[in-house]
Amino acid sequence: MPELLVDVAERIVVPVTALPGSDAGEPCEDTFALEALGRVFVTSLRIWAQAGPDAAEGVARAVIDFAAQFLTEDHEDVADVLRQLEAVGVGQALDAHPAPAGAHPVRLTSV
């Protein structure tokens, strides 16, 4: 469970904290700091996850706290933001590997 949580955290943290592409102009100090923070955070979670199943709750709380501090605006719900990030990730995966012709469409929202 801790490794699964770290994998999920990495898929959230890395895209959010990555340095922008060359088309976004020159990165500033804050962008480098955010990218470094993302790497340190994910590495710390990986080390913590090696403690085993007892670390799962702490890893989950750390991911939620990160999302609350860095990914949400005032009065946004962390769960809603994480769902939006998941939908974007699934959309990117489908764009990269489209379903074969005749396959059932994938629903990205819950009913």
C-alpha cells in the first residue's frame, strides 16, 4: 500500500512541479524551487514507504497535505482537485494510446 500511494503521489507531484517547456519562456527561481521541492517530496515518500505497511497512513496524509498546500486555491476541495488531475492524466494516456476502432468508449467522470 505505501508504494502504491507513492506511485499515485509521483503521478500528481511530478507534472505539477516539473519545469515548464521551452515554449513557456525562461524559468524563474520559483520554478526551480518548486521542481526541487517535488523531487525531494517524492524521494522522501519513497524512503518513508520502505518502512512498510505501517507507513501507509502517514504517506497518504503527506500527499493530501501537499495537494492542499500546493494544488488548491481558496475554498477548493482536495478531492475535487485530485479527480481533475486524474481525469487529465487519463485523457493524456488515451491521447497517447487511443483505443482500437470499435472499442467501448472510456467514461472519465462518475455517474
